Amino acid sequence: MGNPYDNDTRILVVDDERDIRDGCERVLTRMGYQVFQASQGLEALEVLTKEDPSIVLLDLKMPGMDGIQVLRRIREIDETILVIVITGYATVETAIEAMKQGAYDFISKPFSPDQLRIAVGRAMEKLQLTREAEELELERKRTLVDLDTEKSRISTIIESLPNGVVVTNAQGQVVLMNPAFRRHLGLDPETKPGEQVETYISDQEICSLVRDLSQGRQTDPDESPTCEFPQQNGKHLLARGRSIMGEENECLGAVLILVDITTVKVLDQLKSEFVAKVSHELRSPLSTIHEQLALVLRDHVGNGFEDDQHILARAKEKTQGLISLIGDLLDLSRIEAGIICHEPKPVRIEKLLRNITDFLESKARNKDQALILDIRDNSLPPVMADPIALESVFGNLITNAINYTPQGGEIRIMAELDDGKKMSVAVQDNGFGMEAAQLDKIFDKFFRIKNDKTRYITGTGLGLSIVKGLLEGLNGSITVQSAPDKGSTFKVLLPVQG
């Protein structure tokens, strides 16, 4: 609380004795207050109206209108004014009557300057406490208005969102939903929240996701799990959810966002059909051209057409590159259409890797490279996966390692259990490596490392995109570590047979 003497509070002294009035004014002026005087009741009411004092020192015994009458009028004019009664008859009855009429305090004549200071000081503390209480109440009301305005603003935003929003509590009950959510799921516009999530969403996978999120069973709080599900009307929805955590890290419920991805699905389907059609139409004539070029080269070896043979060899190489590109595009279209990795079965990873390395051994030998298969555990459990997809994954990775490792380099393939939960397969080379800025783009379609060391390496730039797409279909993952001239390590994690 601030210094009560440091203020511009106005005090009115009402007494028919001039000495009392002047004495009070001297003491109170030194305390920093503005002091006004009145010698009788009517004069006091006039000063009260003009000067608006906060404290009134009021004598009870005055000619004409007495102090009790003046007190009643003051209370009628402004109840917040504190009245300190001055009386020469300090009896209990007088004090009780004054207090009943609304007086704050009283002092009896004769009084000392210290008694006056104490009485006025108490009144000032009361005024300051009252003002602080009023400010707090005003701030509370302002805060409530702000909260109500903010709540209304947030509600308006949620209601107008084009994506569906639904919020559940920890028990899986829906506590909030917006019109887009009702519209996406074909619910009645008047559908109210309050029921379990299964009442509104028929897809069991989505309901299971919402329940896990609502109860905090989320493996990584920084990730938002997603799930796609089709509707009977041909609409495709993408659901993305997050747990709602409280201040003490307790789970309060979940929020789920529904996005209509029907248009994206249609475009993907059209793109896949276009790629497949164009690829099929191109593959046959290109294969014919490639075979004819090979035939010409074979039949005219050593006939003095060395320059022509070089041109034909380059043409044969380019047609082979186009045929490979078409094959990769078809693989990508099948992956994106979801028609690969549909038949998982137990696969002995060490046997599959041995077959791939045996097949690629001659390719590595042509570059004097060491191709090493390092199986660190002879009792590895089977991997649940599509074996054809796995062959494509590791075939691409090992082939890339051979291509991007110089003459006389080493490629090592290592397989082991990762914490006993997943199969870890690493393809490590001591080749050209990559810059850190290139690592984020390495799995993008058609991205290739281009520099003086890799300019003559042919490829489509789709191999690693195919690898990533296949691994996502197998519930696996891939990471890469690399540095220029120090080689690269691609690490694949796959679920083992449970």
C-alpha cells in the first residue's frame, strides 16, 4: 500500500468552533491533504457538492442542522464518503447512533494532533483498500469480458474452418465439434456433442486412434498420427490427431482434424493411370530399338566403323536408361496405388541379403570393390514383409553403393537386431558421400547427386524414392548418414515377426 500522506485527497472539516476547524486544517495540510471548512450543516452540504471530498470530519453538536442530520444527507448524496464524527459527548449511546447512521469512526473533544492523524490515517487506509478492491473488481470484469470475447472469437474461427475439428475428453466423449466435421461424416447439422466418439465415427481404426490419444497412449508427443479412411459416398478423409496435455503433463483428451483429400486421391489416380499408360506405350518400342542397336553393334564389330560404333553404343546406353526409367515409374505408380507390399510373410533376412550380394558380386568385382555381408547374429528372427519388395529395397541400396563408390572401394552390409525390437540392416560404403544440405533431398523423386565425381554415373533418380515408398508400405523406415569423400550409410529398420 502506498504512503497515505502522498495524495491529493480532499477533506471537509465541519464544526461551529473556528479554533477546531483551523487546528484540523493545519494538521491535515501538513499531511498533504486538501482541506475545506464549513461552520454549519447547510454550508457543509454546499461545499460537499462543489469540492467532492473523500473524508468529512463532522461535529455532532451545531446550531441549526445538527451533525446526525448532516450525516444522513451525506449518506444520501454519496455513500462512499467516510465520515469521522467529532463529539464532545463521548458516550456509548452517541457513538452507536452515529455508527448506525453510517459514520466510519469518531473522535472526542478535546483531541490531540496525533489522535486526529491516527483517525484520518485509518480512514485513508480504508479508502485505499476500497479503491484497490474496486480496481480489482473492474479488472476481473474486464478480464471476464476479454475471456468471453476471446472465447467467442475462437468459437467463430473453429466454426468457420473448412476442415473438420472434433475434441474429446479423457474418456473418449466428444465435447466439441464444428459444422465441417458433421458435413464430412454426413451427420445431421443439429447433431450435438456429448456421446462417445463411436457414435459419430464408424471407422474403428479412427476410433481406436482417438481413444489412444485421449488417454495419452501416444508414443511421441511431437508427432501427429494420421489415418486415411474412405467414405461410402466415395469421399476420402485424412484424420490427424494430437493429445491435449495439461499443465502437469496429464492427458486431458484429444483433438482430431479431418481433411477431405478426395480431390488429391482422384488426381493421384489419374496421374498413376497416365504414367502407367504412357510407360506401357513407350516400353515396347524402346525395347525393340535397344535390341536392334545391340544387333547392329554385334554384327559390325571390327568392320572399320569404330566412330559409328561409339555413337550406336551411346544410343544403346540411352535407350537402356529410358527403359530403366519407365520401369521405375511403373514401380512408383504401383507403390502409390497401394498394390505392392500386400502379402507380408516371414522372410529370413540373412538369406535374402546373401542372394542379393551373390547376384551383385560380379558388378562389384568389375570395379575391384569388396562386397562384404556382415551378419552379426546367426539366429536373427524372421522379418514380416513382402520378399519382392525387400529385394527391391536392398537391391537398390547396394547397387547405389557400388555405383557411388570409386574403384577399389568397400561396401559392407550389416544386419542385426536393434534393441531386440526391430531388424536393422545398414548398407555402408566408403564412396563419394554427400553434403549435409543434400541429405534432406536424397529421397525426392528424380534427385541425383551431381558433381565432377558422379557426372558419368547413369541413373533415373527414382531408386531411393522407390525404397522409401516400399519401406513405408512395410511399416519400416530408413535414415542416412554421409559426408563428402567419407562415404554413406543407409540404415533400414524393419518389424520382426512377433
